[in-house]
Amino acid sequence: MDMIATAIRVELNTLGFKKVKVTQTISPAWTTDWMSEEGKRKLQEYGIAPPDKRFAIPKDGVECPLCHSSYTRLVSEFGSTACKALYQCNDCKEPFDYFKCH
């Protein structure tokens, strides 16, 4: 977390902001319920399936962010990070991450 706060301070300083205060809060815990529709759309455009309450427990059928097929299968409950699951589309054959609901 300190590295993220430092990176934010450095970036804002390079943009001309001299007095920067970064506040870190751990309560209440962040959940995917706080994710905006725009944020979900950007995840999908990047190639990550956004969270969907229907798939809170990883299972087959998550929509592929690349070809939009629902003919997909769970490969691993953990993808590139613990908050994502790894899926593969059975139509376009591409693997993709699914951002799990939290």
C-alpha cells in the first residue's frame, strides 16, 4: 500500500501539485458492489470479464469479454491474481480473467 501512495504522490508532484495528502482507509472494506458500470465496461474492453453476481461462486458460463460467448469453462479458481478466476472460451479458444465478486 505504501508503494501505491508513493506512486500517487510522485505522479501528482510531476503534474505540479505540491501539497499532496494520500489517505489510506481499510474500513469499510471495498467490494465489487462499489464498481461503477463504467469501470466494468473498461475491464471488459481490456479483456477481463467484469464481476457478475450470477457467478459469485466460479462456474462455467461467464461471458467471454472478447467474443461475448457464454460457452466458457472455468480453468482455475485463481487467475493472475487471487481476486480473479481463469476461464477459457470454448468458441474463440482464448483464455481470460474473470474479476470475482467480493
